[in-house]
Amino acid sequence: MKSASAGLIALLNSDTFIMADLITLTLIDASVYRYTSADINLIVSGNTFSKSLKFKRGRIRLVVGVEVDTLDLDIYPESSNLIGSVPFLQALSRGVLDGAQVLLERVFMPTWGDTSAGTLILFSGRVSDIEFSRTEARLQIKSDLELLNVKLPRTVYQPGCTHTLYDAGCALNRASFAVNSSVASGSTDRIINCSLAQAAGYFDQGYLAFTSGALNGVKRNVRVYAPGVITLSYPLSAVPAISDTFTIYPGCDKLQSTCVAKFNNIVHFRAWPYIPVPETSI
């Protein structure tokens, strides 16, 4: 059931009113961007919604029960539309909107700019899938019911550790394992040459984050590491420049031997490595 203020109900019962959609994007770093489909900027509850970003929403799919509701949102950004200091589509390719919270509201006005009647919330959820081209992007947004899609029981008896590296259960401090380096010549959008000298495999399944240059803020998973060469899981949006800096973190294959030798963290190792495989005969 949707709720509305007394002023909004009175306006909806009147003969004429004007409608506009409001989109609020909240990124995982807590920065907020607000846009409206109206032809003018709107101030609603003290927040300014910009007309600068052109967007079109699809139908909202609402389902009774615990099935996940969805919303499709088509965005047509211009070069002046930025997220931080990065053009909108370029920011999408860097994963800036991954996991972002989206709030869709509709404002009803007796005259343009009069938002005193308030808004009606139409949809709330998280960005799930992103498709984009050179001129447009389509976001699929799923309701927060998607958070219920977890496997049960949460703890499974298995040989691999059930913790995620650096989470509260693992208890390791991510910053303590950060290693800084820079891009060397001969690098491509998939292979990064550098001066790192750790043993082969040390950064496998980890990730790196660029800290300067055109790719500043971009993160990629590490597929394979050998001394001086990092192979990424999937390509970058551009070839990094020589001397661009990055921070890289080691990964974990969740084995007991890795927990002991690489991280010295056996006290927090949560697995059962000596359980026989299902095919073992009794």
C-alpha cells in the first residue's frame, strides 16, 4: 500500500495537476545524485532535482509475495553529465553504479515548481544489471527483496573457508596487505606490467584499484599474477598510461594451507578441510 499526504490526496482529487518523475541515485560511497523528468529543476523537501539528465523508465513489475520486483531505467546522458568528475557513461564502465540504491518518486504539482504537495514513492531498489552503448545506458533495478536470495543454511560443512577475505569473520585488516605499484611499459588493457616481485600466485584472486591517471578509481579482479606481470579477469576500458599508480591486494583460495602460509590467520579459519568428498566410499 502506498501512502500520501493530505495535501497530495486533495490535489489528486482536483481537476488538474502536473506530474514529473524523480530519481535519486545513492552510490555505495554515499554520494547522492538527483534528477527529474521535468523541464525545469525542481526543489522537493529541500533537495534539488536536476533536469540535466534525460531518462525514461519502463513499466514497474510488482509481484505479490516474495518474488523480486523490477524496474527498467533507460538513461541518455550528455557529455556534461558527470558522476564526480567522470562522464556518466565512462563512470558506468568503471562500475561506479554497481550496487547503487535507486529511489523512484512521482511529484504532483498544481503549477510548475510548486512541490508542496509532496511525492509518491513508486519504487525502491538496487542496480542489478547494466547495459550501455556509446549514447545510452539501461539499468535493471531490483527491489530489496533480492537480499533475501541467500543460500540456507548459511554455514555449510566444507573444506573451503566460509569467510570472505577481510570481512568481520576473517578479521584481517585489508590495509595491512595493500601494496602500491605503478604501470610499466608494454602494458595493455588486460595485462599490467609492473615492478612487483612477490612470488607467483600471491595476488591471484585479489584485485587492484588505480589511484591516478585516466583510470583513477577503476577496480579489476586479478586472474593470474607472476612477478612483474598482472593478468586481469576482464579488460579495462582503456590502456593505462606508463607510471599510472595502483594499489593491489592479495586474494585467497580459502584453503587451510593458504590461510597459514600467506595470511598467518589460522585462528580465524572456518572450514572443515578433512571432510571426505561425497564420492568417498564408507
